[in-house]
Amino acid sequence: MWIVAASLALHSPFGDPLSLEGVRRLHTGVTPGGVPRAATSVGLATLAATSPEAAFAKGGEFGIFEGRIVSLAHPTVMAALYAATLYAGFTGLQWRQLREIGGKVSALKKLQQGLAPEIPEQDGAAAARSPEYAALQSQIDELGATRKALAKDDLRSKHYQVGSVILGLGTAFAIEGPVNTFLRAQKLFPGPHLYAGAGVVVCWAMAASLVPLMSKGNDAARSSHIAFNALALGFFTWQLPTGWEIAIKVIEKTKFP
């Protein structure tokens, strides 16, 4: 407002109700103080450029939230969460493998019960170990070594902790992305990236909702949990090319901070 007032003061001299002085300045290009109109315009433009509200996009209405740092928070966090999703999938499958080893060992031992450990002596030959029994015992020993190695990694806790981070940060920044876009552009851009992102969040929520049933040993819930997370990873992977394109546009159209 003070810029407009200064401009009016320069261009509306006192005692000229008919604006006759304005007609003279129109032809001469000179202000009442003898300063060229172009110099006056440049001065006012400089004052406007150095005013605080001109530092951000959209006239600084939302301040730093329109800047590059906040705008790049969504792609940065989501890239980290993609790597976390891969790690969560790896630890989840290993935990499932560890949990199933006990059942496999029990099944192999049951098969051993129907076999003799050794072949009786025949024609003076010493008793030999049964090949079938030895093969089963080798599998049991191998599974036991695998179970011992996996048990040291505390896979269940790692999988739960990483999954909790993905669910919390992922949901928060899946919302932050569209909100930041609206602050900068005053509109959203519905398309494959937005729809796939919504699908990822829904899959995360569905997978997390099955955890209580999984803790009670429900195998159907465990299989559905894996299926939802696999679908979320598929949507997430599909977003990578469009997400990269959007990030490049954000860098081009925003400034620090």
C-alpha cells in the first residue's frame, strides 16, 4: 500500500483538480520534480522487489512452505521409504522362513521314524547307515543351522520397527505432497502418480490392520499381509518415473528456501 501511495503522490500534484498537469507529463515523460518517468518506475520497482513479501511464490502467502526445501521434502522422504520398504520385505520374508523351520524339522523327523538308522549286517558285512535316514538327518541339521543363524538377527523386531516407520512417515508425507502442491499452484494435478500413491497408502493400512490376527497365528492373515505389501511395493515402483519427473519440475519452478 505504501508503494501505491508514493506513486499517487508523485503523479497527482496538489492544486490540479482537473489533472492538467498529467496531460503535460504525458507528453514530456517528466514527473513534477523534474525526474524522468522511467527513473521513477525503476525506483518503485526496486522498492517492490526488496519488500519482504516478494521473497516467496504466490506473493509469500504461505512463506517458506512454498520454497524448494519444503517442496523437496516429499520426494526425499519417499525415496528413503522405498528403500525401507525393500528392507522391510526382506526381513519379513526371513522372519517367515524362521517361523516355518520348526514345522519342516518336525515333518522330517516324522519321516525318520519309519526308517532304520542302520542297515543290519549281511553276509558278514558290518552294519551300514541307511542312505535315506542319513539324507533326512542332513536336511534336519542344515535347517537347524539356518534357524540358529536367523534367530540371532532379531528379525521380528526389525520388521515391526521398520514397518511402523513406513506406515507413520509414509502416510504423513503422502498427504504432505499434495498439500504442498496446492500451496504452490493453488490446484492439484490428478493423474497416475497421485492415484498410485493413494493405492500405496490403502495397501499400507490394510496390511497393518491384519497384524492383530497375525499375532494369533492366523495364516490367512499372514498371507494377505504379504499380498498387500507386495501390491504396495508394485504401486510404489510404478511411481518412480513420474515422481522423478515431478521432482525435476519442482526444482525448476521453486527457489530456496
